[in-house]
Amino acid sequence: MSAVEPGSATSGLVERVKSILLKPAPTWDVIDVEPATTSGLFKNYAMILAAIPAICGLIGGAVIGVAGFRTPLLGGIIGAIVGYVLSLVMVYVLALIIDALAPSFDGQRDKIQALKVAVYSSTAGWVAGIFSLIPMLGILAVLGGLYGLYLLYLGLPK
């Protein structure tokens, strides 16, 4: 089931996250052939998952804090919003770069396919953002980002 199908946001999203993280190679084959739109990828997938690190970072910083210092609530909210927006912008810019470089690697330019690779390869980093609930574990989010690079590596040939 595609995460971008209307009416399937909850179940499709959870299944897609599990499959891209646990069985990336076969999942990329499914993603390659399924129809998608820019708005569908953002509304039904990216905007939801990109909120995980923003919200968890806000809660972790304001409630637990680091070394006895807690983030002020207003500053934390502003930081969470800025981080959220930059995360979505970063995915879009990555898609533009993938699309522009595709002919250099004997690929075809296709903005939707490039966006699918950028969005779905970001899944690991967004999900690992849950470690921001406990700021001392935030470094584990870096491991999620590294796994995201592996997902990107697997998804680019598609």
C-alpha cells in the first residue's frame, strides 16, 4: 500500500516506514513503480515524519534539558518550527540535486522519482529523531542519518 494513497495515511504511513527501514531493497522496487505526486509525498509522508524530530527535540529540550539547562519554551517552539521547515526544504533541494545530476549517471530526469528518493531516504533520520526526547541520546539520531545515506544509495539506481 502506498503512503500517498488518499485515505490510507495512517496505515499506509506506518507500513511504509517499517518496510523502508527493515526491507529497503524490495521496498524501493515497489516505490519505483507506484504513482505519486509532490503534494501527496509531502502531505501524507514528509510533513508527518519531519515533525518527529521537531516535536521530540522541543519536548526533550524544554522538559529534560542538557546539563541542567532547559530550553525556554518560546525559543524551543521557534527552534522546532525552523528545524521542521528546514527539514522539508532540505528534502526538496535534495530532490532538485538528484534530478539535475541524473543524466550525469546515465539516468533520466524525473522530478517525481527524484522527490520519492529524497523523501523516502530521509525516513531513517526523521524516525531516529525520537531519540531527541532524551537529549543525551540525541547523538543516536546521527546513526539514523547515516542509515538514511544507505537508503539513498539503494534508492538512487531506481
